Amino acid sequence: MSEWKTVIGLEVHAEMETESKMFSSCPVVDSVEAEPNTAVDALSLGMPGTLPVINMQAMEYGIMVGLALNCEIPPVNQFARKNYFYPDLPKGYQISQYDRPLAINGYINIELEDGTSKRIRVRRAHMEEDTGKLSHIAGGSLVDYNRAGVPLLEIVSEPDIHSAAEAEAYARKLRSILRYLGVNSGDMSKGVLRYEANVSVMHERDKELRERTEIKNLNSIRNMVKAIDYEVKRQIKLYRDGDAVKPATLGWDEAGGRITVQRYKERADEYRYFPEPDLPAVEVSREMVADIAAGLPALPDELQKQFVGDLGLSNYDAGVLTAERAVAEYFEAIVDAGVEPKLAANWLITDLFRLMNAEEIEREAIDRIPIAAEAFAGLLSLVQQGTINQNTARKKVLPAMWSTGASARAIVEEQGLAQVSDPAVIEAAVDKALADNRDMALRYLAGNEKVLNALFGKIMGQMRGKGDPAVLRRVLLQKLERMKQD
Ligand code: ADP
Ligand code: MG
């Protein structure tokens, strides 16, 4: 064990995917697809004399997220001006929230690889407006204000995260919750969801947290993990060498696989926050909170518990199946069609995910694969009824369904793949195999038990893989036993 402990707090920015911007009726567009500066109005451009109006849909989405993160929703929240100058912020200040955020004191449960779970506290979630987007080109910088003013929820964790793996679990869980709620697509490549990691290390003798750095511009969870690992090692080395960690904003250089320093922070940023004079404080009635809470969809933790409690799945399998809402729905549709839940879970997690991985299809796109849930249920029903054996289903029927889109039943009929359970047919196959491979049978009888599987394989091969494995094994053992006695 290292005498250094990792300490991480994550700040997450999630756009709330509303029709219009946070403080005006200007439409929100896809900031990657749309022509730059086509979704702007006087307010997003920070023209003097414009006045903001609060987008209540965005506030409602924010409260949904707050509740889903087990936060308290204070009865009043308030916008504040965060003053700084940067070309992506034409007003010269960002309307954000400061001392009266929308949501406070929540938590997220994360599942760790060793099967344990852990609670990470969420300090606050506050509403603000997104800024424009800068692109740096040779000879200058370009700015696109389509994104300026898009509703943005900032979710700040406590420094409760103690490894890159925990940071990953937190990031994935948060993304999953946002997607379940339908308020954010989770598409990090488009920047609608952005993570910043505050990282420090602590010596085992330390009583207090040490200086931290902040890693920005992480465009995927995978890169976040790499960046944290790199940064933790860098800080430990600095301390071991007798140097100090200087507060800094860092970036992740994906191509170089290393941290770059964007700027050192000489002193704390001074934003001269003050309450936004153009907006009233927002009262959130208890009735409104109760209504929003009542309308929340089932969330991953809840579904996971149901899958364990009602369907008898392992905690791990239930976690995998509920991480994405689309996967949970796919699974539920199979079970609703009458497939035994454990069989459904095994086939989904091992076989179907393997096919999806091979074609690099994201799990969340499971509703667009060539095999619809009903069709997959059709395959598993054939397995369950013993019409085909597991191996035929796995090796022949499933790949054919994937490539042709045909139903399992049609493929089984067309290719004559139905399982043969008739003991008379199986007996004949076993007799023939034992006669053809007498040497193997004798080796088994002489004590070499491993030969049994080889014999089994020969018979199954002779039956084109269609034998009922249980019957086949029973008949084979009976015949061998008889040979022994003869
Ligand atoms: P600020 O007010 O300057 O933004 P905060 O104390 O609010 O700083 O923390 C911002 C984020 O940094 C939070 O997610 C918090 O958990 C995290 N954080 C604070 N101190 C540390 C530390 N020493 N190491 C790692 N993360 C930290
Ligand atoms: Mg912020």
C-alpha cells in the first residue's frame, strides 16, 4: 500500500436540454451540427438593455436532477452575477447562482468492482447559463454564441472520491441518472455534459486536505480516468522530491497522453458575485417539489433493487442491466415475454453485449440493433422449451438473427436446428461413436476422465450440435458403465 491517498471532487456541468435558452425564448440548437451564430438573440449576445426571463422548464429539470441526487430543494434560490471578462461571455458576467443554489446536500451511491457500494456526497447543484464556444485557429480565435445562454446545471461533489475508479463510477452513475431523467443526452463528445476533476493527494499522516489542481476539458470519461491517474502520480512525485503542488488549472493532452498546465492560480479567482438585480429570487413551493418528485421516472438504483428483489438477479447483473435505461427496458421486455429472468440476464450480458461490442455499438443504442427485444425473447423461449440447445442458440441461431433479422423460429426451421432429445436417436449416435472411437472409450475406462468430454464432443459433432446435452451425457455414461461391466 502506498502511504498516499487520492482525494477527488468532481464538478459536472450538464446542459438542461430545453427548447429555449435559460433567460430568453432563443431556440437551443445542436452546438456541433448547427451553423455558428445562427441561434442567437439580443440576450445571448449580451446587448445592453436586454432583460432576462427565467426558463421555468429548465428550473424544473434542475429540480428533477436535485431530487434524483437525493438533494434538499431549498424554498428559495437566487441567481447571482459572476463577473469576469472572456470573449465567450459577451455580457462580461455570467448569470449563475452563488449562496442560494437550487439544490444542496445530496448524494449518489456508486457500485465498486469488489461488489461493495459507497455514498458520494453532492454538495450542491446550481443553475446557470452556458457560455459561447471558442475555436482557436491559426491567426486568431473564432467564437460561436449558439451555446451562450443554454441552461446549464453545475453539480458539485464533496471530495469523497478516493480513486480514479471511484471517479469513473460516479461519473457514469451521474450520466445514467441524467439520461434516465431525459434532461441530458450525456453526449460528452458534443460537450453537453462536461466533467472537471479537482485532484489532491494526502499523506497517511495528514489531518487536512492538501493543495488541489483542477483538470478541465475532459471530453470522455475514459480520458478523465487517464488524466486523474496521471495527475495523482505527478503530485506524489512532486511531494517525494520535496517540491510543492501549486494550485493550477490543468488540461489533458489526449494525443500526448499527459497533463498540460493551462495556468497557475496565483490567488483565488475574484468574481465579485452579487445578487442578479434583473431577476427575482425564485420561490420553490413544497407543492411544486412534491409534484416533481411524484413525476420522476424509476431511477437506476430503484430498478436495480427491483431486479434483485423481484427477479432474483445478482447485484452485479442488476447493476449492469440498469446502468442504461434502454438496456433495462430491453431486459424487461424479454422477461415480460415469459423468459426466465436469470436466463435473460445471462444471455443479454454475455452474448448480446458481445455482438454489440464487436460492432462498437454503445449499450444505450440497444433499441436500434437488428434483434428487437421480442425477437431475442423468441430465441430464449426456444432455449427454455428445449427446442434448441444453448450451444446451437449461441453459435448458429443468434449470429443468423443478427445478420439476417429473421426470427429464431424461422432460422431453426430453415436450417433444421431443432434439438434432438429422442433417446433412441441419441443412443444410436452414442453407439456409433463408441464403436468408431473404441480406443478413447478404453482410455476413459482405464481412468482417464478427461476423455469423456472429447467423446461427448464427437457425438455432438456427429449430431450436428443438435443433441440434447443432458440426455446425451446420461446415455453416454450409461453405455460406458455397461462396457466396463462387460
Ligand atoms: P471553490 O469554492 O474554490 O470552487 P470548493 O471548495 O467549492 O472550491 O470545491 C470545488 C470542488 O473541489 C468540489 O468538488 C470539492 O469537492 C473539490 N475539492 C475541494 N478541495 C479539494 C481537495 N483538497 N482535493 C480534491 N478536491 C477538492
Ligand atoms: Mg462553476
